[in-house]
Amino acid sequence: MSAAKTKKTVTNETALAEQLREVGLRPTQQRMALADLLFGRGNRHITAESLYNDALTAGVNVSLATVYNALHTFTAKGLLREITIDSTRSYFDTNVDEHHHFYFEKSGRLEDIDHTSVKLARLPEAPDGLPVSRIDVVIRIDG
Amino acid sequence: MSAAKTKKTVTNETALAEQLREVGLRPTQQRMALADLLFGRGNRHITAESLYNDALTAGVNVSLATVYNALHTFTAKGLLREITIDSTRSYFDTNVDEHHHFYFEKSGRLEDIDHTSVKLARLPEAPDGLPVSRIDVVIRIDG
DNA sequence: CCCTAACATTAGAATTATTCTAATCTTATT
DNA sequence: AATAAGATTAGAATAATTCTAATGTTAGGG
């Protein structure tokens, strides 16, 4: 179902467009469509290729290069989190809260682990007292 | 300094060649040279490109494709451990003991953390009781 | 010992993932 | 509504990695 045509003066801006504006991004056609595919459902782990395929299936006119641009821009703005597990491709997580991951080696699938389920009782001091930006725990599952 | 010429009958096989044979690999020129560059010094974090450059500098005649082959073969045989931190390239660690890593985001450098320095007090159960093959902890340093 | 067949290894060519940059689109300002 | 400044897009280029045909190695028979 398509929304009623927007008049030239912006009067009925959608919530999605507003969210993009809030982080300083223009709500362009391509970004709106990709943001909708990304955030319309629950938390997901996607790759540039998988989002590109989702876009094609949804009939969205967008190039793969633009999908990469959008993923990196969204990550820089804190709307996505990049996870590096498999060097052959980048994964992006729509869950940006503190959490960890199970990685199923055979299928390549990722599963979120709530941060309260993992407790780091002892941690080494960071060299030169430099700030820790993030701690990633990946539990690799043989299956 | 070059070792004395080996006679046709293998009498004075080097220790390095013997180690390769032990894991079922032929001690070819290229592999011997790469193994020497990899394991000759202390623990290191290398990339295919960095090892290739080391080889060129050392005057070793080897292709980049062969460097990739050797790194993956050595990893499969347990002589190296692959670490995935940065999706733009694969790192290989000559330290195959249980340990974790600091990752310096600005320089891209890795530093080993002894496994006794990190204590995981609470861990979630693996789904379906599947076996855990490895737990990786990466502490990302903003510097 | 040497020769040969079977298999392992190598590296040039091909592929895949990602980035770059020139062209296009948006938007704030008038 | 027109314009200029800057953001966004996507075709082309690049970089990382893999594939596969050619080459090298080795064990066993002659």
C-alpha cells in the first residue's frame, strides 16, 4: 500500500525519513527503500549482497555500490553495527546494543547473545591506558 | 650462510623439512622458504601481502597465489591460526596456543593477550548442545 | 638405481568483494 | 522558481582471493 502523494511542501513526512534526517542523512529514494528493508523487521545480520538481493526482489532500483555506501553510512551514524567474523564478507547487524555472537561455522550463520549472558571477570589493562572502544566475543560453534 | 649441499640420498634433512613432513606436507622450495620466514622469529601476525613482501625482500621466488596456498595449508595443519578482525584482509597468527587479542583501530596492529589474562565467568549454553570449537575475544583499542 | 604413474604443488588467469570518482540529485537560500 | 554548494549515486576501477591447467615431487616397479 502506497502512502498518499506528498505535496511539494513537506507536510506528511514519514517516520523513517525523519529518523534519517535526525542523523544527518538525506531521505533519498534509495536510502529510504534500503532503510525500510533493514529496519522494517526485527534484528538481522545482513551482507551487502543479501541486502542487494532483498532490494531486487522488492523491485527497488538501486546499485550494489549504493548498497555498500548505505551500509557504511548507516554504520558511521550508529544505525548499524559491523561485525567481522568471516574475512570473505562483511556482516552488518541491525542490533546496535551491546551484545555478542554465536557463529555457526558450517552454515555461516550468526546468532545474537545478550550481553548479560557473558561475563568477563578479568580483563587485561589496555596498553598505554588507551581507551577501549569495544569488546567482541565470538563463540564459534562446530555445527 | 648456506648449508652443505645435500646428497641425493636424504641424509641431513633439516628440522624444518622434518616438521613439514610430520604434518603431511612436502618440503618444497617455496614452502621451506615461507615456513622459515614465518617461524624463524617469534610470534607474529602476518597477512598474505606482508609475507609476500618478506619473501620478495629475502629473494625467494614465489608467487602471491602460492603464499595464499601456504597460509591456508599451514592453517589447516595447525601450524597457523587465522584471525578475522578486519574484513579487508586476513591475518594469520604464528601463535597457535589459546589466547586473545588487542586490536589497535588506527594502525590496524594486533597484539596477543595471554589466555590467563581474560576470564569468562559466565557463558551461554551453545544452541542444541553443539560443541564450541573456539571462543575469540577481541578488545578494540581506540588508538 | 632409473623410470613412470599418481598425486601434490605452483602460479597465471579468472573471479569476487569492495572502493573510487565523475555525473547526478537535493536542498538551502535567495 | 533559479542557483550554488554539497550530498548521493552507480559505472568503472581496484584489491583480495580463488581456480585450474601446468609443473614438480615421490613412491614403487622394473
